[in-house]
Amino acid sequence: MSVKGDAFAFPARRPAERLGVAVVSELVELIVTGEIPEGQALPPEGPLCEHFGVSRTVLRESIKRLEEKGLVVVAQGRGTQVARSGSWNMLDPIVLSALIDNDESLGILDELTIVRGSLESAMASAVATRRTPEELTRIEHALESMRKMQHESDSFRQADVVFHLTIMELSRNRLAENIAKRLYRRALESGRYQGMRYEDAFHSTLKEHALVVEAISRQDADAAAQAMRDHIVSSWKRRRLGAPDEAAEL
């Protein structure tokens, strides 16, 4: 969408889904990509209804959904304005997906890696502090499953996911687990997050996971935290699309 004075030029309509869902999805994308920048008022109801082919009732419900996601602020006398990005609910699946899918710089995945690394390192530390013998066995089995699948990319990736979800569950930190899972699962859906295949990927990934398990086994909370953070950050740096010197510092 380009904005020049009071004239609004809309992009071509995409194939319609359920009306309200389609309206919300397109407006989310226009906002997160900066087509409608922070502080800018949304176009008037009339042009929006005409563009989307919906009634004012459907449009107003859609705007309400955007407000719930923190993307817009509805102010009497000033219309509906795009909120600053710090107010957006970036854990919302639609918002997070739009951010990831439209970020050519990969900056949002760099940020996601930092947050995920912090959360999962804290959870690994918690597991090391109070894991039971039975829980350690579960973690060791998850690592062994990765070893068995190390020559089958898809199966190995799934075993890798199970390993991380196991650590999250055993941490008993429900809030951290919930947030980390949302970030992790949404990122996994992106081809950008899968990144480039790199030489010796199986070996380096297994080695880093083994360091996490060894630290948890000897109940070294600090070492478990560091091993998990190092793994998440290093793995992303290796996969990140673009030359290494183009990667953002993590």
C-alpha cells in the first residue's frame, strides 16, 4: 500500500479466505512490513470496505482483532493508528509469521534466536538442578534417537525438536515453556530458519547436544545453561542464509 496525501493505492486482492480472517491477515502484513508505518492512520472505512469487499461490521471486527494484537490504537477523533512495534503482540501466530515471512534481513530470526537461547538456557539450568534419574534417562534417550537418525535429515530434525521439547517440559517452568514453544514451532515453519545446509551438520549438532546432556547428568546448572545457549546461537549462525560476515552479531 502506498500513501500519498489522502489517496490510497491498494495492492491486488489475494484469493479470499473467510472474510474476517483474510482482512486481518492482509492488514497485519501491511503493518509489519511498514507499508502502513507506525503512527500512520489506517485508510477510512469506506475505501477499506471496498477494497476487501466486506461490510463495515466485518471490517470493524477485523480492526478489533488488530487492536487485540496490539497493532493499532483506536482513538476517538484521530481514527485508527498503527501502534509502535514495541506494543505489538509478537507471540501472536499471525503477527510472528508475518514478521518472519517478510523479513529479508533475517533480523527477526536473529532476535528470536537471542530470546529462545535465553529461555532454553534457563530451562536447561533448571533441569540440571533438580532432574531425577528417570528424567535424565528420558533426555539421554532423546539424544540417542538423534544419533540413530543422523543420516536421515527429516527424521534427525524431528528428533532434534523432541530433544528440545523434552528439556522444556522437564524444566517445570510453564511460562518459559509456553513462550519458547511458540517461538520455536513458528520458526521451524520458515524455510529461512532452516537456512542453508552446512557441512558436518550432524556431527556438530550432536556434539553440542551431548554437552547439554553431560552438564545435566552431573547436575552442573551453569554449564547446562551455557551449553544450551551456545548450541542455539551457534547452530543459527551456521545455518543463517548469507555469508558469515553478513550475519548479525548474536
